[in-house]
Amino acid sequence: MPALETRSLSKWFGGLTAVDGVDLDVDPGEILGLIGPNGAGKSTTLGLISGFLPPSAGQVLLDGTDVTGHPPHRLASRGLARMFQQNVLFGSCTVYDSVQIGAHLQAVGSGPRAVLRALAGRRRASVAHDVWNALDFAGLADDADTLATSLPHGKKRLLGLAITLAGRPKVLLLDEPVTGMNADETRTMLGIVSRLRDERGMTLVLVEHNMEAVMSICDRICVLNFGRRIAYGTPAEVSDDPAVIDAYLGVGTDDFVNL
């Protein structure tokens, strides 16, 4: 049974079709790459899966259960979390506090009262364990007392990942996790993503424009163009697909990974 599945998932904004009948099936412990030209519907698809956008049609299933239209905090409580393109920072909080607050917001929804209820309802030792575990895995344990806004960009991206990990997700959606990173930061992030699959058995969906990164760590790849799925397969299969090559401005396969 797929860990995550979409069936004819669609989203219309007035007369514009942003996502058009997309079918996905992501196996447990798999990294699925979701790629396509700008405006192909990748981030919108993640928004539909993660509950931040209501679908116009179709279904989202998590471990075989229909969760279509469920709000993000309900999906997080079932083990699905999302890391956004933008860095998520909580005002003047430290790195530690940002991860702690982020974990509770995923579980119970937004708002200070919800966070306070969550803090009161969980043992402090359990909360601390989840936070330190996430910080350690993301390589940020030594930055726990650092002001989150003072981190360099690469570590801010890692903080966004740690915030999602503290909620102990089973399925993680990553929206351009290496955007703005230099080569060393990119290798660090990709190494952590690979470890999430290999060491924790996590299921991941990765939206990314860095094709070299996608081809290097993804088990399978889904290609979108104008909101529609045009290819689905292994990196080798997708990179040789004529429809994919045409969608990427007609470049040859040797140049495809450099887009």
C-alpha cells in the first residue's frame, strides 16, 4: 500500500487550471521527486496534499485513508508534514524555541492558546526529547541558543527542516529545500534528506529545481507540465523521456541535469 497517494487531484483558480488530474503513488521509504518548469503546478500540488489548499476535485490518501481537505494540523497528527520554500522563523525566538513552537503548531494548529494547551498536555521531557532529536539530526544542536533570525541562510533552511522533524512525521513534503544554498550547504541538506529515508524509513516528496540534486537522491520522479503529469519513473527513465525533454525547452539529455 502506498504511504501517500493522490487520485485525479485537481485545482482550479477561476478559469485557470493549476493542477489537472494528477495521480501520485509514493511507496513507504521512498523519495519521490516532483519536477517541472516554472508554473507547472508543483507547489500547488504540495499545497493540496498538505491541506493548505482545498482541492477542486480528486482525493488525497495517507496510508490508504482518505484525508482529502483535512487541515494541516490534522494531517500532521497523522504523520504528514511540509517544509516550505520560505524560511519559517518565529520573531525573536532562539533556534530551540523555534523548533519547540513549530512542533506544537503542526500538531494542534495555529495560535498561542493552542500552543499553551499542547505544552500543558505533554510531558516536558518528551517535548525536549523531540526537539533535541530534531536539532541533532539537522546538525543544529550547537546553535540551540542562537537567535534564529541571525543564522546564515543555509542553517535557516536546516532549521525549517528541524521544525518539521520535531513533529515526528512519517511523510515529509519538501518544497525546494536547497534553494539559495551554496554547493557545500546543498550537499549537507541532501545528505540529511537521504538519511531520513535510509535511517528512519521516512517517505519524502521533493520539489526542487536543482536537477542534479533530484537525479542523485530520488528513487522515482514525477514530471508536471501545465498542471498535468507527463512522465513518471526512475531518474534514468525520466531523463530519456521525449515529453520531458520537450517540456524543458528541447535540451538534450546531457544538459537536462544542469537546468
